Amino acid sequence: MSNPSAAAKERKRFSFGKKRDPAVPGHRKPLKMRLAENWQLYLLLLAPVIITIVYKYGPMYGIQIAFRDFKASRGIWGSEWVGFEWFERFFTSPNCGRMIINTILLSLYWMPFVSDTTCYPIDCVFTQDELDTIDRYRVDFEGFVAEQEAAWLRDGGITDESWAAYKDNLNSYGMNELLEVYQAAYDRYVQTLDSEGAAVATAETAE
């Protein structure tokens, strides 16, 4: 008659068809051996790991802009690394407390009343000339705006002189041209909506 305890020990030596040594705990086995024994589990784990890296950690490279003297013309990697300089200047600025409080108050005031965060209709259609104009100005325009906003945060806020210079520079970066393009596309979009609404109203009246 066979020994039940011996048979039970023999069964424990097998897992997923792989032979295990009961004398060596699983967590102390070499990585190569653990991968060979449980490769199916590691393969299932591979997909969520890749998705997490691509969509969660990949975009985080842009966080380094907070630690660089960002220049739009140089890009993130080409801008000089300055460490915690901007954080030190912000938290030691006399306007630091006011800016933090204003940010919190604006968030509490604005967010409950915003039901649609879309700032521009996605159905707007641009002509080829309008697309060329956007391509010609948008990158430099948006880069200048981001650089100026970073400078205001760094220097403690907006002054009358800096605001006047900012508006003049916006014009030199193509603000008027961009406004004309977007306004023209938006006007066509509104006309399309009005035409569709009139067509629906006429059809309902006919019925």
C-alpha cells in the first residue's frame, strides 16, 4: 500500500507541468528558472506593462520643462537645465501666495459652471490656404505664448509694461492672421448649422 504523504509530496513537485524542487523556495530561485517555469504568466503581464509605459510614463518626459530654462526655438532637450531654480523663485516671490489662492478660487468658481470644455468646434473645415497659414504661424505663436507665461510665473506676475510688449509681440508672431483664419472657418461652421436647422424646420413644417 502506497504512503499518502509521499504521494502528496510528489504532486507538489509539479505546477503548470513544470517540475519543482521542494527544497528550494520559489522566490529564491534564479530569475531565469522562474521565467522558464511561469513564462505564460509573464507573457500575460507584458501587455499591461507596455500600455502603462507608453501611455502613462512616456508623456512624462515633458515634465522636465519645469527644470529647464525653456526656449521655444531650442525645444525641451536643447534648453538649459536649471534644476529647482524656477521653484525657488516662485515660492520666494512676494506674489506666490496670491497666485496660489487665485488659482484655487478660479478653479472653485469656474469648474462647477462649465458643462462643455470644447473651446473650438471640431467640425470646422479649413481651406488649403488657411491650413498653410496655420502651419506658418502656429508653432512659433504657441511657443512664444508658452514662453511668456513661464516668464510671468517665474518673475512673479504681469506688469503693465510686460503686457503691452506681449500684445505687440503677439501681432508680430501672426496673431491677426491666425484670428482671421479661425474666424473664417468658424463663420462657415455657423452658416452650416443655420442651413441644417432651416432645412430641418422646413421639413417639419411640410409634415
